[in-house]
Amino acid sequence: MHPEQAAIIAVHHLVAATFSALDLPRFRQCYRLPCQMITSHGVSVATTDAEFEAFFQPLMETLRCNDFGRSELREIHVRVQADNIAIVSTHWVRYRKNGSELEQLGATYTMTKSAGEWRIVSLMAHEPAAMLRLDHA
């Protein structure tokens, strides 16, 4: 296991906690600006907090309207590419407040480390089956 792996995984547990709380300001702290979000709808780039919020706020509102309760990190694979660069591929499950499953999704991230902190700089949303099975070197 790479010595940075635990710190990288910890960021994704923070993503789960802050997203589950629909706490956009704390969720934003998991990202480093500028960042990009790639989805089936296209590519968005956020260079400011306002642009970041404009991307994620509608998603959080839609989830709130669908009785969203929490996100669970089902599976995570990490590949540290350099001392300050990592690729992370994940499988997430979203649940309603009553515990029933809302949806499953995959996401692959590029992360960078600066000033001792790992943060997300790129998010690519995809189907869970497309998750990269990266080794943990």
C-alpha cells in the first residue's frame, strides 16, 4: 500500500459525509479550484466558489426532493501516480431517508496534493461497472 493511500481515502469518506449532509460549503472543501466535472451532460469547469455551487447545488436540490438520505462509498481503488497526483475510481450508492436504494453510480477522480492536503481536481461520473480497478501501488 502506498503511504498516501489512507489520506486519499479519507478525503472520499469526507466527500461521503459532507455530501450526505448536503453541506455544500464543507463538500466544496474536498475540491481544489479550478476543477472540472465531466458527466453525460458535458464538461463543466469551476474556477470560483460560485461556479462550483452552480454545478452542485441543483443536484443537491434534486436529491433533497427525492428524499435523499445518504451516500455510501461501496468500493474505492487508488493509484498514486506521483508524490502529488493520484487517480481514484469509486462505486457509490445513494439511499433515501427510509433506507431504500435511490441509485448507484461510479466516479473517477484526479486528485492533487498541495500544502500537505489531497483535494479533487477532476470528477468523471460514469456507470458503476466502468469503475477502474486500479492497483494500490
